[in-house]
Amino acid sequence: MATKFLTIKGTAKWARVFEDNRDLLGFEGAAKEYGGQYVIDVYPDKENLDKLKDVGSRLQPKLDEDGKMFIKFKRKHEGPFPAASGAPKVTNKGGDVWSFEGDGPIGNGSEVEVNLVVYDTRMGKGTRLEGVKVLNLVEYNEASGPMTTEEEGLF
């Protein structure tokens, strides 16, 4: 199968998709070797989840603390291929580039579209975050925002 591009809609949580707030460590420090990663948890409906399955993505939904299903999409900060690494393109509903400084972080509960690429690897289909479009912003609430790198090291 050739590379497939698709868009998944859902509700965002823990969006760390800007260079200024990227995840520097990853799970058990796995992202440290490539300068961190950009991550976003997306809560899709069944139709959008089926789109991901239909293209053969190996990503599996996970359950959060409330039993709701989400998928974690990632992108390396520094990978072996420059076009497949670095911050994903983040835009607003109108397609204008989102500024972390000017527009702020993406709050939990924001409605988003994530642009993905699903590609062949030796181990099966890989899935990479390419971009995020914020359709309906929920203001970032520091009390429920992403953990800092220091807090992540506690787990």
C-alpha cells in the first residue's frame, strides 16, 4: 500500500504540538534521543476511528481515567527524515497559521482535525501526525494543562 493521508476529527486533550510546549521526554524518556516529540490525544467518534482502522494504522485506542477512548498521535522533533520531523503545522479554522505566543496553547476539550500520514514500515503501518486544525478552541486552563517535563519524570 502506498502512503495514505487522512484527516481525523475529535476532541483534543493534552495538546503539545508547538516547539514551546513539546514533550521533551516521552514515555520513560523514549523521546529524549530525538529532542522530544509533539503529541496530542484525540477523542474521535466511531466514524473517525473507523477511518483510521480502514487505512491499516497500527495505532490502538486507549482508555482514559474516565473510560473514554482516545488515540495519541505523535511526531518526532528530530527524526532521520527532515520532512517527517519538527513541529506539525497548526492552523485555525480559517487555515491561518496558529501562533503559540499570539493564539496560545490548545486547551483540553478543543475540537480539532488532525492531519495524518499512514505509511509502510517493516513492522506494519506507521502513523505520523502532520498537522492540527483548531475548529473550536477551548481556552487553555493551567490547572488541567499538560504536565511539565519535571512532573512527567515522577512517573
